[in-house]
Amino acid sequence: MKIAIVDSGITPEHPHVGSVAGGISFTSQTDLLDRLGHGTAVAGAIRQWAPDAELFAVKVFDRRLTASVDTLVRALEWCREQAMDLVNLSLGTANATHRERLRGVVSPHPLVVSPADLFPGSFPDVAGVDADPECPRNEFRFRGGKFHASPYPRPIPGVPVEYNLKGASFAVANLTGLAAALGLRTREALAERAAA
């Protein structure tokens, strides 16, 4: 399973991530090194569920968690051209002027997993995810046209869950990892599995 992680890069050989199969940078830095830690944390959450997946770093951030819509469009086009199975997009935009630009590059294949209330996560062929603290980490749910997943990554021993990293980024990563572990590559297959 080939998973693109569109984010801040991935620190290679991190103990929670392991090897990275490849990738591309759409920033002024040509390397895939994660200077923010966000992409690596997301990759670690995915790797927990899908230890044999091929992870690809698609770097759209470098030193700040912001990117232009043009950068995001180019990243999603690259994911499609490289025949990724899943695209973890733990980000999105609420800017309505970006809707059509993103709509033009999102299709059912590869499956994009993104926050439900942003673009492109709100599109019908994207697996839009809401963070649900009541959802067990090893499960996901589907209701109201949205997927629901735990907002917590791998627990840190000795750290209470409320002090750990958390949020929509990790809900998206947990769903991506669980989808990969189950071999699910379409929104419909995810919804059917959630209903089972």
C-alpha cells in the first residue's frame, strides 16, 4: 500500500516511522526533512496501524504550517501521477475561493483522507474525518456523511491522554492508517466497513 503524507516532510528513520519510500518537496527546501515535526508525528500514527505500508513524504510546509492552494494542487496532482493508494491530508482550507481549484484535482483514486469541515475533506469522494474523542483508537465510525476517528496518536507512556498530542490531524492519520491496514482504498469501502 502506497501512502502519500502531504505535510511538513518526514524525519527518516524516526523510531515511530522507520523508512520512508520516497517523496517530493514543493517548498524552497528540496529535502524531505521535517523541521516542524507535524508530518513525522502523522507518519508515526499511520505507521502504527500499517507497519508494511510504503510511506511517501509530500512536503508542502517547511518552517510554518501554511501553504498556498497552488502548492496543494501540485502536491495532489503528484500523488495521482505516482499512483498512490491513499493520501493523508491532515490539513485543508475553509476559503471558498479555493474550492474549485481543489475540486479539479481530487478524484476517487487515490483516496484522499482530510478534515471533514474543510476543503477538500467536505467533497463527496473524499474521506472527510471529524475528531471523536469517544471513538477507540483502533476503530472508526461513519455517520452524517462523515467519518469519525480518535484524535489521539500513539499513547506516550506515563503521559495522561489529555496532555498528549491530539486533534484533527491525528484523527485523519488514524483513519488513513486503519484504512491501509484493512486494505481499503475507496470511500465506499470505508463506509461499508464502518457500518459492519
